[in-house]
Amino acid sequence: MLLLPDEGDFDTVLTRLAERLANSGRFFAGGRVTAHVGNRQLSQEDREKLTETLQRAGMVLLTVKEGGDPVAEARREAGPAPAQSSPETALVITRTLRSGQEVRHEGDVIILGDVNPGAVVVASGHIVVMGALRGVAHAGCTGNRDAIVAATKLRPTQLRIAEVIGRAPDGDAPQSYPEVARIRGEYIVVEASADRRQASALDAVGAKEDR
């Protein structure tokens, strides 16, 4: 499921989508997509351009849905999450989440944009942000301790995986590589991707939620 913003010039939206997909390598190749465009009404030419944009990334456009609440509809279509997350339950959002916006999804959430302070993302599976994560992220919300939170810039206001809670260190140190947060024992640790393997604990000691 692909959520596209319903404001702004559609050609600009497609250009941004193409750039995000190109930066993702072959991550989405083979994906079969239902595109939600909110209140935007697409012409036949717009649909053809969207189809071509996805095809260049190895993806297939199944259908376009207009109107309604795309996030709520996407959650209904996904249905209950299985015991293990699978690509079929992934929710892909191609816009930045701003303060006050909230996404909750049973499955994995992939955001091709930033998560600004004041925005909230909750998922039963993994959360992957191909941008800066500065809001609140809760992966594995149904108790999945194997879930991860990954971002190009990982500076969350609050980071939670299953019942373990942490937050990023104070300040905004330079970061030029993606990072992945996961549970190690009873703590959340942040690990650099690729060859940067040195792990560092989050500033706040992982604390189990009071039950």
C-alpha cells in the first residue's frame, strides 16, 4: 500500500517518489501496489505516469484509490497482523509526518520521508524511516521483541520496542550513516549499519513498562 500526498503538483509528487525509490535500490522490487491518493483525482495521464514511475523501480500498480481516509483504509485492508511480519502487511508512506500526525499499523511501516518531532508511528512489526526520525516510534507494539527501528538519522523523542523504552542521547551529533535500534537483553541498543558495528546503548536505560 502506497500513500501519496493529496496536495501539491502531482508531477512534483512523482518526482519525489522516483527519487525516494531510486535511493532505496531494489528494496521494493517485485512489490504489487495499491496507491491511495486521498482527495486528489487522477487523470488517465496521471495514472499512466504513476504506473511508469513504479515500473522503473520494478513495482506493479494494481489499483488507485481516491477519497476517504487513506491511512485508516490501508489499516483495514491490511487486516490482523500474522505472528511474523511479512511484506504483504507493510504500509509504505511517501511523505513526511508532521507534528500531531499519527500512524498506527498492524505490520511493518516504511516511511519515505522524515518523522518530525510531535509525530507518532506505532507498528506491530518493524519501522523503517528513509529520512530523519525525530518523533516517537514504537515497533513491535504487540510484544514482538525481534522488531527493529531503522532510520537514516535516528534521533527519536522516544523509542520503544515491545515493552522496552528508551530515548536518543541529548544533542544532535553529526551522523552520515543509517542506524538500527533493537533489543539486546533488556536494553535498546543502536547499531550502525554496514561495516559500522560498534553498538551504543541509548541514553536512557531500557525500562520495562509498568504493568
